[in-house]
Amino acid sequence: MCKQVIKTGRCFSVLVDESTTVSNKSTFIVYLKCMTNENTKPHLMFLQLLELDDQKATTITQALLNCFHHFGFTDDYIRDHLVAFVSDGASVMTGRKSGVVAGIQQQTRHNKQQPVSE
């Protein structure tokens, strides 16, 4: 389905959650919400369950970008088509300067002087 989204140039949203298992391992689940064509309802699709080395924003950001890249999304496509980021609202996810959202914006932006709309 990701290939279809990319091929048709559709926008997408990402839904994420981070958790710690009983064995004290940090995990990160990634879902994608998108439409594959104009005449369908949006699909919610499980992408990946990742194990994280730690719970830092930089680690989570890199894991999320690696997940996107694994499914064929380039930084340019992410920058131009990612329309929403949904999380539990924890500061590690939404922090304006060093959260995951800020990290994605910084790493997918080519012109560092260009302002990012929030």
C-alpha cells in the first residue's frame, strides 16, 4: 500500500506510540493513515513495531525516519506529504525545539532558513 501512496502522490498522517515492555525494553509502534485513491475512505495501516535503544527524541526520530525510508518514503516525500503527526502529546514527541516532530522537520528540510509552519 505504501508504494501506491507514493505512486499517486497522496498525503499521509503518522500515528505513533512509545511504550516500555515488562522486560524493560522500549518499543515504538508506527501506523500510517492515508487514502490510496480519491474514492476511498482513509486506511489505517500498521507499519512497524520497533525496539528502541533509549527514549530520547533523537533516537525516536531516527527510528521513525528509518521506518519511512524502509517503506520507500524519501525525505522529500515526507517533507511535502506528511500532513499530521499524532502521538500521546509527551514532550519527547511534541517538543518545539527538540521533540520528534521538530526532528522530522529539521531532517527533511533542505533549506535550513525556510520557516516551518506548525
